Amino acid sequence: MESVNYIHNIPFISIFLTMFGGIITPLLSKGKLAQKINFIIVCIVGILSAVLLVSVWKNEQSFTFMMGHFPAPWGNELRAGPLEALMALTFSFVMANTLLGGAKFVQKDILPEKQNLYFVMINLLFGSMLALIYTNDIFTAYVFLEINTIASCAIIMAKGTGESIAATLHYLIICLLGSGLFLIGISLLYSITGHLLMPNIQQSIIQLTKTGEYAFPFAVVIGMIIIGISIKSAVFPFHFMLASAHPAATPPSSSILSGLVLKSFIILNIKMFYCVFTIDLIRSLRITNVLFLFGLIGMVVGSVSALKETRIKHMLAYSSAAQIGYIYMGLGLGNHAGMVAACFHILAHAATKAMLFICAGGLMSVSQGSDSIHDLRGAAHRNLMAGIGFTVGGLSMVGVPLTAGFVSKLYFASATIYSPQKMVITLLTLAVSMILNAMYFIPSAIAIWTPVEKKEEYTKPSRKMEIGIGIFIVTNFFLGICYKPIIDMIELGIRLL
Amino acid sequence: MNKQNKKSKWQHFVDWVNGEEAIGMPKKISFKKIDFEKLQEDFEKYIWSGRKKAIFYMVMCVFVCLTFIGILLHTVTALPYFGGSNNPASNEVVQRYIENGVEETGATNIVAGMILDYRAFDTFGESNVLFLAVICVIMLLKKDKYNTTEQEQREEKEDEMFEKEDSNTILKRIANLLAPLLFLFGIYVVLNGHISPGGGFSGGAIIGAGFVLYASVNGQQKMQRFFTYKIFVRINVICLLTYCILKGYSFFTGANHLPNIIPKGTAGALLSGGLILPLNICVGMIVACTIYGFYALFTKGEI
Amino acid sequence: MTNLMTNHYEAAAVILFGIGFMNLLLSRNLIKKFIGLNIMDTAVYLFLAAKGFIEGRAAPIVMEGTTATVEKFINPVPSGLVLTGIVVSVSVTAFSLALVQRLYKHYGSLDLDEIMQKAKKEGH
Amino acid sequence: MLIENLLLLFLIVCAVLVSVTKRLLRAVIIFMAYSVVMSVVWIFLEAPDLAITEAAVGTGITSILFFLTLKKVHQIKGTHDE
């Protein structure tokens, strides 16, 4: 009997641990206990992912994990490499920090008797994101996509106000549109290739493209799947759902939604590019150009819409749409460097936007819950940590050196060298979008630091929130300064994908 | 006069820097109480003015969908033939499922063997979706201070009175006769899931339908005597946990090539199929509870 | 065209998918939107089930005392996928209908545009 | 062969009617009929597992959910949706 390789069990254990946590949470009657258990589980998953990352990085290898007694084309499989492990680590880190920083909001915004149910959602959402990262099977991806949809809708509506429920409905309809397209895409794909596991599909796709059979169905399938996932990740024409969903939700929900949920779909998209359809096929069908175009439009339109807002959460929501545009632009460049930059931007944006939403929540809570920038004047003096966090986050979004946002923009710009025909327009749009970012982040930063005389009653910000924001700030600078090893990891991860 | 109303460009700029104003949206925001009647009027005006826009949107939608159907139909013509035995889908995967399925899973219903043994991770996800949905419905519809008004509570009390007086004897007799039969049939479908068509989900749905019938005829108070919210949550959680642990064990042993101690039994007997029978029972219980839960929450807002 | 006649199940499924999709996009009434969603889902399941069917073969249930060979049975994989899919679509339907109920209670309307309009006004 | 085609045609007609009809109660009932026919079609496609599930779920549970919602939103007595 061979010895058990525990490192290889980590993906499976992390998914099942979060699911297990989600399932037992309804039995706990107290919200606080549920919160603690949830936090501990996320931390454990984070530590396990770190161990996995170190191991796969050292050995420069990726592996597949058999779910059950049957090998590849028959049973389900998980797959893990440096990219997956890095993403899982980031996700659990951001998740843990958001929960730490946003604990107060959950207690305040959600009815006490329903708080434990909120943590069921958080746990299952986290589990489904991990499953989307690790899965090696497209039908599993579909099932977990649906879990993700329902759970993310649930965390939006958890606040229970009419506005939040209307926003949830809007979000749900658009998400269901996306999953419908994805579902018909995978059924068509199954009928052509006869497989559901990614490596097997890839093999048969390579064979079929050689013989030239089913050329038209392939184009349709790829279109459906990529469009379906892109809709769910709020690419340009569908970014409107963000605008209503983020402001209506409680701050940790918006953080998770913008920082992690959308990213998990983008990672699925990258996996589809590399593990299912080959990147050459994608490029030859010019799918990358379409994504590139929508990414560029999204960058500009998102920023312009953000500029028109006077309410801070709406502004952040549109800014997320613009940042998703950056990521799709990176994917659309169609070269290795662009992909690396996009992956780094996923990390940078996950860390930054989660912090921004928590800080915005913190600033609002010391300004009598109003979210208009006018009312937030002087809020930074009342809640110092949130003010600093918001400023750092804003600078990172603009792309000031030493922050995470700068590195990703640098890599985007340098990635254009490998696709010269897109170079000018990319650089131009990057410059325009940076200026636009500065135009809406800097006034709001000035507004929150402007001192005001009037004394308002407000509660002191909690220690937990300050710690959470502090860790986020450190992370942001860490990503902005020590980016080299992370870029190496991503490069290795994409090569092994 | 004009000068007072119109701010200078510099003033605009200062306001913008102060965060009082945004580019392209110079109006001030006022916080008023919502006046629904006014909203209704506004909305009607909006619709009236937006008629043209709506028609344009409709035409565009129809156009997009027709193109969509056209593309898909064209795709269908290029797909492998319907009913052919040499389709790409009938490959080594199907061969192993059919030829070794009975031996490897112990279930004579190959579909059940496939979803609960070969591809069990998907099915685990599926049960979680159901669990998630019921938790969401509880979050939305279980009574709290946001979703009940006094008038509703009064109406409900009247309903309860009405229910007590209501004595539709024929309906009650027949429903009470039919409900046990439904339970029996549901249990049969669940228990025979691995040797005949059906399984946890369809059987559970039938049992759930039985509960719904019983509750809708006899009133929910009668159900509440033995089926409360606590019991509902406990059954759901415990069944799903059993599922999670059993499947976790099976995945763990399978992936690490450890020996599996669960006996397969003789194929075709009731006690066969290894884990499939207990899993089917768990799924059946979850589904039955969930469906009754949906019914109760949709009608009364409590279980 | 002859291909379309041989693949008539798939063609019907695709048309149904299109109609469901159109309903989901076009209909302003929420209930009809979600019926459209259900139609869309079942259309995909019909497509999958049709893809699993093989002429002259039986449902994949092995009778006692016989050996199973591929030539006897249809493809069981699509059936499994559809079973999973049906559960997912029921859950989604239940969730969305619960949302509709809450919204109706709050805004007194089933019209998506009207609800969004009112919600926007309320947010200001 | 003929009956299968007829059933498929029936499905399409049902789907179109759902989109066209004004009354919500009618739409739900048509959808119910659609589900029943769908489960019959699945019997023709040699998928009894699916047929049982669809009969129990599509016809039973989904319709119950729709009816309960209609009752809650006061649409059951047949008010028009516009």
C-alpha cells in the first residue's frame, strides 16, 4: 500500500471543509458563534492553501486529484497547480480579512435571527469559489456556478430592504442568463466531444481541429461558453447589474461580490482558455479581439459612469466595472504576458476593492449612514483607519507607484509589446482611464479629509475593523513592492495550466 | 438674478473638489420620504415617454433572439445525427459505465450508479444547491420585522378561524386516504432507486407532495404538531451532513487508493449498491422536507 | 434541411431554448420571466436527453441474470446530467419566486421596470 | 414517429402561448401542460428516470410554487398583467 500524499488532498479537504461548515451553521442559533466558526474555517483553508502553494511552487508541478474510485474520463477530478493555489490563498486571505473588518456591519445590518443563515451563504459561497478554482470538470463547474449565483444573490438580499431585494432580482436575472448560455454551451460541447473532463475535451478538440470537423459548432460553443461566463463576471454591457447590487448590499457583501465572486468567474474563463479550448483556437477565432474590445469600452464607460456619481458606493461599483475591463483587456491581448498581467490584476483588485468597500462602509457609519460624498466630509477624521485605507485604495486604483495598482498597470503596458497592433490603443486607453480614475478618486479623498466644524454623534469604529483595514493596507503595499515572486508564481502557474 | 443662479466655472470646480457635485449631474440630492403614489405617476409618465424606447428594445430583443435561434439551428444541422450509434458521445466512458457499472457500483440502475458513484461530486453540489435554496427562502419569507405588517397578521388570524370552521368532509377523507399512499409510493421509489427508475430526488419529491396535500387539506397547525422549524432544520442538516461525511470518506479512500470497507452486496437486491442506498435515503429526506418547507414558507411564512 | 429533419429533437429543443430566452429577456412580468427561464432550462435538458438516445436501444437498467453490453443500452451520461440540472432549476425557481413575493409585498407590482424605477427613487 | 413530432410541435406551441397569453394563471397552467408533455417525450427517449423526476417536479412542485406565488400576489382571479 502506498503512503498517502497529504499535500494532494488539500484542494479536496478545503472544499469539503467549507461545505461542512456551511451545512452545520444553521444549527447554531447565535450569529456570533457562526461568525467565529466561519472565520476559523476560512483561516484554516488559507493556511492549507499556503502549504499547497509552497509545495507546488517548489516542485514546479501541477497534479490532478481523483474524486472517488475512478480515474479521469469516468470520475470527477480536481486539479491544482501554482495558479490555483495562489488564487485559493488570495481568496481565503481576502475573505478572512473582509469578515474581520466587516463583522460590525453584519451585526448591524442583518436581523439577529437571520445572521447565522448569512454565514451559511458565506461558507457555501467560499466553497463554491474554491470548487470553481480547482475543478477539472465542466459539469461540476456548472453546478458550482449555480451555487455561486444563488449564494451571491443571497448575500446581497441579506439586508432585507426593498432596494436590496430589487437589486438582487436584477442581478439574479442577468446571472441566470449567463448560466443558461453556459449550460447550452456545455451540452453542445458534450454532444461533439463526448467528454466532460477538461483534459479529455481538450484532446478531442485538438484532434477535431486537425481534421476540421464540426468547425461551426465549435465556434458557437466557444462563443456561448465565453459569453456566458463573461456575462456573469460583469463585463461591459452587463456591468449595470453591479451598480444596483453593490450599493444595496451590506459592505462585506459588496466587498466579497466585487473582490472575489466576479474574479472566480474570470478564473474559470482563464481555465476554459487554457484547459478546454486551446489558446491557439481562441486566438484563431478572434475571441480575444472581442474580449479586448469590450474590455477597453468597459474601462472607459465604467470610469465615466463613476465620475457622474456623487454617492460613494455607486462610484466604487462603477469603478469595479472599469477594473473588470482592465482584466478583460489583459486577457484580450492574447499573449502570455497579458494573461500574467490580468492574473496579477485579479489579485491586486481583489485586495484593493475589498478594502475600499469596507472603508466606505466605515466612513458611512460615522456619517449617519449617508453615502453621498458631500455628507462624508471630514469622515476620515472621525474614522482615521478607514480614511487612510480609502486613500491608499484610491491611490492604488489610480496607479501610483508602490501600490498594487501600479504594478498591474505596468505589466499591462509592457505586455502590449508582444501584440504590436493593439499597442497604441491599449496605452492610450490606459492613460485615459488612469486620468479618469484620478478624477473621481482624488476629489472624494479630499472630501473625506476636509475638516468640518459641526460635531455629530457617532460611534467609535471597532478595533476589528481597524485591524482588518490595516492588514489590507499592508497587503496593498506588499503587492506593490514585492511583486516579483508573485509574478513568477503566476507565470509558472499559467505555463503549467 | 442670472448671476446668482448660475455659478461660475470656478465655483463648479470647487464644488466638485469638495465632493458636493459630480460632473454631468449638477442637481442636488434631497432626502425625502417615499411617496408611492407620486412614484406611480412618475412611472406612468416615464413609460409614456419611453414607449418608443420600449418598442425599440422589444424589436431588438426579438431580432437578437431570432438570430440566436437561427445560429443554433444551423449548429444543430452540423451536429452528429440523432439516434446514431457511432456518435462521439458513445465512447469508452459510456462503455465502462454500462459494462462494468453493475460490478463496480453494485447498482443495476446505471444512471443511479453513475450520478451517485462515478460522478458523485456533481450530485453533492446539487444537494447543496437545494439546501441553499431553502435557506434563501427562509431568509426571504420567514417572518421578521421587514416583511410583515399588522394587517397581514390580522388576516392570518381570520384565516385560522376560517380553517377551523371549514369542514369539507369529502375532500378531507379522500386526501387523508391518498396521502399515505403517496408516502408509500415515494418511499418505494427512494428505496428502489438503485434497481429501478427513480431515486432520492424523485421519491423525495413524491413524499413532499404527500406532505403538501396533507397540510393543505388539514391545515398547517396539524403539521406543526410533529413538524416544526427546528425539526425541519435538523433533518435537513443531519441528512446533508451524513451525505457529506459518507461521500467525503468515499472520495478520500478512492483518491488515496485506500481499501473501501463498504460492501457492495449482490446486484439487484434491495440491500446492494454500497453507499447508493443510504445516499438515496438522505437525498429523499432532504428533498421531502425541502418541498414541504417551500410550501409552508410560501403560504404562511413559517414552518 | 434534411439534417434538420433527422435532428428534429435537437431542432425543437433549440427553438424552445430561443423562445424561453426571448421570454426571459422580453417579458416585463416577473412571473412570465421565470416561466421563460424554466422553458429555457427544460429545452436544454431535452437537447441533452435527445443526444443520449440511440436508435433501438433500451433504458440503462440491467435486468437480473443478464450481462450488460454497450449494444443494449442508450447513453446514461446525459440522463445523469439532466437529473442534476432539474434539481438546480427547481431550486432557482423557488428562490426567484420567493424574491418575487417579497418584492410584490414591498412595491405592489410584478413589473420589473416599475420595480427598478421605484427602487431607484427609494435609494435616493 | 408521427406522434413524437406532434408532441414536439405541442411543446413549441405551448412555449409560444406562454409568451403570448396575458393572464398569468393561464400561463402557469400552460406551463404545467408543457411539463407533462415533456415527461412523455422523455419516455420516448428511453429516459424513465428523467420522466419520473420531471413528472414529480416540473408538473408537481414547480406548479405548486407558481400557484402559491400567484395567490400571494393576488393574480389568481385573473387580473390582466397590463
